[in-house]
Amino acid sequence: MAQTDAQKLFLGTVALAAGASCIALAPIMVKLSPLGPQASAFWRLTFALPLLALWAYLEAKPQENDGKRTALPIGLLALAGLLFAGDLATWHAGIVRTSAANATFLSNLTPIVVVAVTWLTTRALPTKAYWIAVVIALVGSLLLSGGAPATNPERLAGDGLSALTSIWYGLYLITIARMRSQWGAGTIMFFSSGFAMLFCLVVTIVSDEPLLPPATGQSFIEQWWPLLVLGVLAQVAGQGLLAVGFGMVPTHIASVLILLQPVLVGFLGWAWLHESLTPVQMMGGALVLVGVWLARRAG
């Protein structure tokens, strides 16, 4: 039975919310990782690839158009891998130089990037209801980050890298959404993550970070569990569910829905890393939820 537009929007919203919840673990795991930020990005993708390969294998073959199978878009998949590798390189580097909430807020300015690129390519702009939702959600994210994420000199480098991430990530999401009209999420995630892994390996080598943690006498699980969580939950479940959602929800709406991440990261940073969470930040989290709800209605 074919799904209605309302059903697709609902299921896509659920997928995006679940994906954002899984990705919210990423900043915490990077801070707990026994390796540097670039090596952590490489292993995140390496551990994800076997499960993504299984997903791509079990997934239905590429959707058919007029009875003909479309060719694998290697160029777009490589571009998606490059963009995601750039996203991870700047985001992971930013995470270890600023607070988890700051890094996630600044790296999730993606609605602005998505709308800007959409306007440049189609000259189409969203409705007023959408802009109201974006403003409310971004104001909430700003309050959640502490109100002035770039004024602390000690965090300025991390904040700048995190802001750069929003450009990489916005372009990555647009590329994924473009391919989702013809290809399944598992196939896209497997190939794009494979390309991203190769790019991240180069970045790790250039950064002169060790690829293996130091010998401490700990078991494999004790040392590697943050990287396993990054690969399985953040990459396979988190980014995979985002890819599913971006095939069902308009890109500009979906880019607002994933702003759930700063709320979840702020809470996890408070609960797990003992980062402060003031009443103002809690109010910011509530505003993000309101903005996400309004964006969902605008869809």
C-alpha cells in the first residue's frame, strides 16, 4: 500500500528524531575516546562499515524507474563521503576544544546553509511559519549553548571549527537527500561512509595522530567501547536514520528537526560529563523543542 504524504512525513519525523537521539551520543564518545579526534572519526566509520554493508545487502535493490535500474552515482557518493569527512574532521576537532553543547549548537546551523543553497539553486524560499520555527529553534540552541558561544577565548578555536562543520554538514545532507529519491538509505550510507573513511584516514595521517590507543593493560572493550558506540549508534543508527528521514521529509524541514541534537547533547553533557546546565540553558532546550514542533507543522 502506498504511503500518503502525511504518513511519510510522520515516519520521516520519527526517523529523524531517533537518528538525532543516537547522534547526540557522538560528542560524549569523542571526549571519552582513547584516541585523538581525527583517529576517532576514522574508527567510527571503520566499525560502522560491516553493519552498513549488511544493511545495503539486505536492503531492496535500487528503486526502479520505468523498469530500468539507475546507475550507481559514484560521483555523488564520493562527494557525500568527502563532505561527511570534512564534517567529522572539523566537528571532532571542535568537540575537544569547546563544550559539547557549544560544538553541537554551532555545527547544527544547517537550516541556514540548507535554505541558502536551496535559494541559490531554485530561487525558492520557505514560508513564514518555517522561518519562525528556525528563529525559535536557533535562539533556543544559542541559550542552550550558554548564550555567547564564541566569546570565551579558550573556546574560540573549537567554536570556529564547529561553525565550519555546519557548512560541511548542510551540503552533505543536501547531497544525501538528492540521492534518496532513487537509492535506499543503506546503500547510500555504505558507499558514502566508505569514501569518508578513506578521507578520514588521510586526515588522521596528516594530523600525525596515532591510529591505535596506547597499551594500558585494559581489555579491548574497555579501551575501544567509545569508538564502538560511535560506529554502531552514532554512524549506523544515527546517520542511517537521518538518511531514511531525508527521503521522506523536505530537506529544509528535516534540517530543523535534527536540531534536537543540541538539547540531547546538553542533557548528556550535564548528566555524563558534569558540564553545567543552568535554568537559562534549560529554557533554551524548551525553545528548541517548540521550534522543532513548529517546523514539523510547517511541513
